[in-house]
Amino acid sequence: MRRLGSVQQKIPCVFLTEVKEEQSRKRDCQQFQVVATENVNPVALEANIDCAFATEKLDGTCCYVTIYKGQPHLWARLDRKPNKQAEKRFKKYQHSHRSCKGFTWNVECDFKTVPEAWIPAHRVKHHSGRPVPDEHGHIPGWVPVEKDNKQYCWHSSVVDDGVGAALVLRPCSDDEDLLEIAAVPLADLLEQTLELIGTNVNGNPYGLGSKKQPVHCLVSHGSVGIRNPPPVDFQQLCSWFQESPEGRVEGIVWHCNDGTLIKVHRHHLGLRWPDGETCLGDKSVVIHVDESDSSQDLFTSFSRLNGHCFSRLPDIQFDL
């Protein structure tokens, strides 16, 4: 499988967008909606998007594998955000100017504190040695997942630092229509970004596990390709999302040859998500987790199913 770009910053939409003053379909607390126009973003054209590799945009939370305390380690996404006063000032400026361009931040005073181990994402711009907020007023970054931090308990469930492995969902190498859940060495995932999906993440659109038996796993960004993707055209993309069996996805992320990432989300096009069964959830999955010395419950549960195949992701159950 080709090595694709990692997600280290906000990904631009394939179309130019505009802000409408209506309730967001994506965020309940947001009183405006970012929608796509029919004009293709010049950034996408410059990156030669027609030759890009189209992949499924997954609905979870972003993670990153890099070194921590000398070992490969899973990190959770944590954006450094403005404090209440700065946020209020930013929104007032944004509303009066219909843009955030020209707004001046005081990075030392305007932002909430983050854990000491926090690091900014690779593509964050710096000024005078300090990370600078993006156009949304955030500084994307990462924090190491610690076992005793309940906030990241579902992140912790998919890694075993003792054996240095993570539970990864990916297409089988010899059959892309078949998925596998495998215990993958964290060293093999170094410098990759991945999506944590499962029972307790973003409403669980893929139907993994249950409240009684939560199931979570990591999916490397760019690993789930889209067969016969539609052309980059507003109307054709709308039709594909609504009519094609492969269009039952949250969105598309194009990996361009120059490393640029471009996306489109159903909400950009005014379409619902989730909307019934999903393309990923309907795929068959085989378990490839060998017995090991892992102390993690989820690893042990999957090892008992080693070699077992389920017809759909929601069919995975440990009480066979």
C-alpha cells in the first residue's frame, strides 16, 4: 500500500466555501453553517486533484504515532484553543469583517494552557519561535495518551505499550473488499496519523460494539481507498453521495501527488451524515490477533476470535 500524507493541519475543502447564518448540521453549538459553492478551490487545481488518490474520510477522532519517552507511542489530537475573552473578541471581529483575516492574536495571553507534554502539529506555522493559530483560531497539536487519563480511556484500549502494539482496522492485502483487525507494532505506524473509531466515538456511525462490550480500533489515514470515485464536480459528487453504494461515507479525502490533502464532507454539500448504513460498516472483517502476553482486555478478547470472520463490522461480538 502506498504511503500517504498524514493529517497535521486542517484540510481545505475541494470547493470554495461560504458561511451561512443558519444552524450547523455538524455542531449543535454552532450557529452558522460552512457550505460549499460550486467553484473548485484553486488549491485543489494547483495540486492536480484529478490525478489524486481518493480515500474514505472516516468519522472518528484523529491520533498520531510518534516517539514519547524513547518509544513509539500513541498521541491524541488536542488543539490549543482561545480562552473565553479571546474567543469572544475573535468572533466579534469575524462577524463584523465577515472574515478572520487581519485579526491579531497574543499567543502568550489569548490561549488556554495545555499539558506540558503537548506538541504542535508538524505543519503549524511559527513566528518568533512560537506556534501561530490557524484561520479558525486553533493551534493543532498532540498530547501523549496516558493510561491513567480517563479522558483518553478509549484511546488507551486500542494500544498495549507493554508489547508495543495497536489494534488496527485495515483492508486485507490480498482482498481490498475484506477488512481485517490486526495487532500491528507501533513501530510500523511511526509518523502516521490514524482515526480512532468505535462504540464511544462520535456516535458510532459504523455500529462497532455495544455499551456492554465497547469495541474501538485505529484506521490509518488513506488506507481505505474509494473505488471509481466521482469527478470533482459539485453536482456529480452530490449524486454519488446519495445514489452510489460506495457513497455511504462521511466524505472523501484526496491525497495529491505533491502531498497536499483536500477533502469534501457531506455537510459541505448540505447532505446528512450519518444517513443509514455505511459503506465501511457493511464490509466483512476477519480477526488476525494472535494470543500474546497483552494485559489489555480488548487485545485478549480479539485474540479469542483469531481467524474468525464476520459478515459486517456491527456483527463483531465476543460472546460466540
